[in-house]
Amino acid sequence: MKLKKMMHISILSGLSLIIYVIESQIPPIVPVAGVKLGLANAVTLYAKVTMGARSALLVLLMKIFLGNLFTGTAVSLFYSLCGGILCFMAEIIMFRLVDDIKQMWAVSITGAIFHNIGQVIAATVLMGTDKIMWYLTVLIPVGIITGTFTGLVATYTLRAMTNKR
Amino acid sequence: MTNKKLIVIFTCVFFAFIILAIILSNIQPDERIAVVTVDGKVYKEVDLSVDDTFVVETSKGTNEVRIKDNAIYVEEASCPDKLCVRHGKLNNKYDSIVCLPNKVVIEYKTAPDIDAVVGR
């Protein structure tokens, strides 16, 4: 039982790590730092639904630490941690507010918005300028679009996986 | 929460921020003086009415800044992502050109705020 869970966590960590690394190789479409799809979040959402919050947090932290080891720097680790943890907390709260698992897109959007807020806070602390807050007016609408997409990916993956069993 | 409620909430937030972004992007600064900061410290203050080219040298790399026709932009950068170059001109009061790898920020000079006055 415990071994099975551990295996699940490591498989999902690996999966989100692959998505994260591939995604970071795609050049940014718009000249605003921080705009990306965030597909790895779908894996975190999937882990939360199938295995609970604690395992999902493990998957997320594994992705952040190893992902930044492979692609980023010590500074980007701080950004990822700020965004990731705030995103995760918002998602856990949002999971309680929605009444059906099909509304996962709403959870995902909330997560995306708070991920952006977390990263802007990190940037404000690191750069010592609060003008970066201006980015939020762009990042939040974009986050709503990408968040919807990521949430739908998680919903359909979940549906496909549970039907097979 | 029902599906309908959630859709309404997120649509409202979406358009609220888009409108806010449009409003903010139309505000122009009172005076066209830009400040270049490196790692939170003021590196140089430049008047945008005078055409000029200079290189900002930091411990992490360099950014070549150009001032032309009352506008300031980064011409060339040593960082890998080149987001500061792709950002283009500084186009409104709240805009800032940021180079995260080199910790370089270019923005319009703002009037000293309450915090700065109290801090004196």
C-alpha cells in the first residue's frame, strides 16, 4: 500500500518534471516574463484528486526543486517556490469551495492567478521595486485563459483514467 | 458554488483587469526622465529629450540602452532570454523594462512618495 503510493507520487513527479522542463524550453510568445501555459499544474491537480493534498504537495515540491536544478538558477527557485506554494494553498481552499470535481477549471484558474501573484511578490522583494505590480494587470487575464485550459486537461485526464479502472 | 456563479466571477475578474491594463497603459509620465537601477540602486538618470546610447555594466552582464525620439529601449543584452530587448520602448508611466538576469530595471522617474519623505 505504502509502496504503491510512493510509486504513484514518483511517477507523477517525473511526469510533471518532464512537462516543466519541456515547457521551459519553449520560447516565450509574448514579451512579458512569466507568461506560460503551466501545464505541470494539471499533474498537481490530478495528484490532489487521486491521492490527497499531502501527496500533491510532494509532487509539486519535487517538481520545483528538481525542475530548477535542471533548467533554472537559485533565483528562479525562489520565484518558483513563492508562486508554487501560494498557488497550492489557493487551490486547496478552492477545492473546498467548488461542489463538483468537474469544476476543476475554477480551481486551476485560482491557482494560476495566485501563482502569478506569488511570483510578482517574489520579484518585488528581489528587485526592490513595486512597479512590477503593474504586470499583474496583464498576468491575471492571461492566467485565467491558461488556467482554464490546464484545468480542463486535468478534468479530462481524470475522467479517462477513472474510466479505465 | 454553481458553475454559473464561477463563470460570472472569473469573467468579471478577467474584464476588470483588462480594462485596468488599458487605463494604466494610457497614462503618460509628467516629465520624461528615466531612471536606470541595478540591483535596487540608482545607476543613472537620463533625460529622454537628448538622444544617447550607453552601456549598463553589471556583475552579471551588460545591457546596451538607447535613447531616441523621446523614447528609451534596450538595444542589446548579454542575458539569454532577451526579454528586455523584446519589451521595446518604455511606453507609459507604470511601464518598466526589466532584465531579471542582470537585475536591471529601467522606469520613469516618479515624484517622491510618502515613504521616501518620511524616511528622510
